[in-house]
Amino acid sequence: MQHFSNPSRQTDTELPGERPSIFDLEDHPLTTTFQNEDKTKNTGNKFNSPYNHNYDSIDSTSAVIGNGLNLYFNHSQQEEQDEQEDQLLREIYEDVEVPQGRHLGVFSTLVLFVSRMVGTGIFATPSSIWVDCNGIPWIYALVWILALLLAFSGLYLFLELGSWSPRSGGKKNFLVMAFNRPYLMMNVTYSVFAILTGWSISNAIVFGKYFIFTFNSTLTTADTTLNSNSNTRLLSIGVILFVVLVHGSSVKTGIKIQNSLGFLKFTLIFLMSLISLYSIIFDLKSEPEAATSKSVTINIEPVTNGLPSFSSFASAFITALYCFSGWDSVHSVISEIKNPKRTLIISGPLSLIICFTFYSLMNLAYYKNLTFEEISKAGPLIGSIFFVKIFGENLGSRLISMSIALSAISNMFVVLYSISRMNQQILRDGFLPMAKFLSSNWPNDSPLPALLIAGFLSIFWLLILPNNSESTAFNYLINMEGYGNLIFLLLIAIGLFRIRKKMKPNLPKIKSPFIGTLFIILVSLYLLVAPIVEFCPPTKAGRTFGWKINWYDPVNHNLSYQFMSLLIILICFCYWAIRFKLLPYMFNYSLQPLNLKLKDGLTVTQWVSKEIE
């Protein structure tokens, strides 16, 4: 069996030793068989890798793509060119470890999960979800239950895939494992998409709004003027820069602050759950007549007498799924997690149970204490409006708003931490310009350049959001990002079956249930099609039923979020096609990976052109 072992540490040089330079290959890299100098030294009945100890013997005609990407390849003459392309992927995915080492335990990983999920969603998105559900309670509850089921299914899907590839990168690694043809297409397309959508906008917006709301609580249940307060932008930009500088200056300091805020968030979740439960059981009201009033609940009537459209239901589901959007982010930092299989199997399901319990209590409290008009006009401030109605505009409600703001900044610490590791892993592959510097741990052994990319994109979107429609633009960005991620989640779910076929009989102990994977595929297909194609029922005037394409958003005067997301993915695909296919073909050269090792031991790839003779 061929085994590609890690070479010795060097500084800013091409990796020597067992892994030869790409230019040492006898002929063109896409038509030459890779020869490992030590292939006779690593035979045996076990896969000799520090991250795969329990696999059975592997046939000598199979090869291993580094870092747990254990894909089998046929050495037949018809697939010789494919095998050589796989060799180039091995050159990229050799090194698993990162200079930071594995330092995240069960509690730190649980903080990553919960702090990522419980940030702004439950305090900001129920307003738009309720409107999309036409104010029908059972549909609203169904949306949240389906979102939980999809999150659980996705969690076990990623746990199985992560057991094959225990390295930072998450979705990118899984997509490459499943779809490595055409050469580098999926890798480059998703990498560019992840960089372009790697922002933390909603957390910054909600932090700014709740922080100002804390010290200027003039908002009433019928007032939404704060939604257009431009002062929140300056505060949002400031907190983004603060988090970037903290994480970028020191890994240890950033993790300590992150864990401290995580402990505070667990405390807040417990206290808010008690408050919500109390408001559900007892009749609360801030006005003096509350003592004699039987109930403050006003029946919430739907906007229309009918069910929501397919498009509205899909939009509500995507928004609810956004509140669970942390279940898939931890795999982007898996290279820094101690004993990742055990840690993730404990912290993953536990975090979803904690979040759903909290979400259910908060939603019941909203339903009991707020009217439909109050919910629909609240926008991202529904959480503060709820606590104002419960406690009144006094110090108590302001402290609650401050607590929500602290929860949002805790989410920002986790989100930017995860995004920076994902960005660094992507930039290490060298697909984008200045990748060597942007992927480095400069200046203090922390990926500050990768953090600055996420911070810059977040600030950019904050600056261009229109002042008079910040709430709708907020939902537009959430749906646009969520729609694109659904496309890649669907591909990963389908790709699981491809990977299992390649990996037989070496399947991991953690397996995603077939029904769960099928559920992801079916729900994803529905959520991808329903927002684009809308059913038009017949009218009283005699018009027959039909279908229409939702390509334009009249509220934001832009392409609908579905087509905007598809457009971004198309741009990413064109980047791969132009740089790695069209230009080399037109100018008669090939792009070949040259692996470098930086001073701190981080491995990066630089793509260099070589003229084809």
C-alpha cells in the first residue's frame, strides 16, 4: 500500500523527502503515475495514519488522499488521467495538523455549538417566520419541528463524514470527497462561495440594536422607528473590529473570552427559559390593570384565511433553519478539537436539545403575550418588545436587552472564529490571490488575515444596507446565504452514498441513518424549488391556475434571494473555469501545486504555471 507520510519541518521551502516536488515527475503531471520512494516500507494490514486506527486492510490497488480523505481509485488504463489528478490532490491535502494544536475539549466545543446557534435568531427572526406562516400556529410550530429534524439529520451526516476526514474545512472537505470530478471544480467553486459569504452581519446588527435599545428604550409595541436608526451601524462596525482584533491578537485570549461569554450565555438561556415559562403559566402585564385582567393574550389571527404559499413556507423554513445554523460550523475547526469523534458525539446532540428547548419556550411566550401586529412590526427587535411588555420600560427590561446584546456578541466571537478557520483552510489551498499571506498565522500565531477578510465583508454589507429598509435587507441576506448553503448541503447528502460506495467495507462506527439522509435530500429539494416556482391558483374572474417564476424581489428592488444566491455560485464556477481551464488552454500552460511550509509549520499550496512543451 502506498502511504504518504508527512515530511520534516522546513521554513518557506518546498516540501522535501518522501513527497517529491511536482517538477520531479517524469512527464506532465496529468499523465504520469506518482511514485512514492517509500511505498515498500508501509505495507501491512492497517491504514498507517494517526487519525485512522481501526480500519481493516486496504487493497494495494487503492490509494489514500491525505488527511482522512480515504477514497478508492481504479488503476485501470481508462482512468489513468483521473488517477494523476487525484495525485495532485494528495499534494494539497497531506498535512492535517495546524500550529495551534488540538486544544478544544467537550465544554469548549459545546460552547461553539450553542453560542453559534443561540445568538440572534430566536430574538430577531420569529417576526418574519410568523408572517410567512400567515399567523397560523400549527404551521408555525411545524416549521420549527422540521428545522430541528433537519438539523439532527445534518449533524449525524456531518459526524459520519467527519470521522473520515478529521481536519478543518467541514463542507469543503466533504464535497471534495464526494465530487472530485471535474478536477478541482467543486473544490474551487465552494471555496470561493464560502469566502464571499463568510460574514457575521445579523449578529452585528442585532447587537447594535439591542445595545442602543438598552439605554434608550423608547420603542413601543406599535413603533418601529429604531429599525432605521443609523447609529446602530457604527456600533455594529465597532464590535466587528473588536472581535477581529481580539481573536487576531491571541488564540488563548480569544478562546478564554469566548468560553466566558459562553458560560454567560448558558446562564442567560436558563434565566430566559424560566421567564418564558413563567409568562406562559401566569398572566403578566406591565400596565397597572394587569392585576385585575384575566389575561393579556390577544388572539392572533392569520393575515389571510388560506394557507401560506409554497414560496412563503419555504422562506419560513429557511429562516427557522438559520436559528440552528451552528450544527455544521464546528467541523470547520475540527483540527483543533481533542479526540474529535468522542467530543462531537457528546456535544453535538446535547447542544441541539438545549437550543430547541429554549426556542420552544420563547416561541410559546411570544405567542401568548404578543399580538400578530406587534410581532409583524417588531422586526429584529421582537425579543426586546416581548420583555418590555412583560417588565415595562424600566431597568429590568433594559438589563434583559443588555443580556441579549451580550448573547449576540458571544455569537459573533464563535462565528468569526469558525469563519476565520474555514477561510484559512480554503486559502491554504492557494486558489485565491495572495493566499500565502492571507492563510498565515500573522502576526501572533493567529489567523488575523483570514479574520480581516470576514470582518471586511461584514462591514461592507453593513455599509451598503439601505437605511429605510434595514429589516427587509436583514432577512434578504439571511435567505440568500441560507439558500446557497442548502444547495451544497443537498450535494453533501447525495455525495454520502458515493463516498460509502468508495469506502466499502471500511465504514465508520458513526453512521447517518438512511431515513435522516433521505429527509435532508427531500426537504432540500423542496426548499430549493418552492421559492423559485410558485403555484398560482385560479381566480374568480375565470383565470386558470398556473406557475410563475419568482425572479424579482419588489421589496428590495433586486433579484430575488434565490437567483442572487445562484448568481454568486455561477460566478464562483466561472472563476474555476477561467483560471484552471480556459486560461491554461488558451496560453498552453498547466497549473501545478507547489507545497510550501511557513515558519510556524503551516503547510500552504502555491499554484505555479509550467509551459507545456
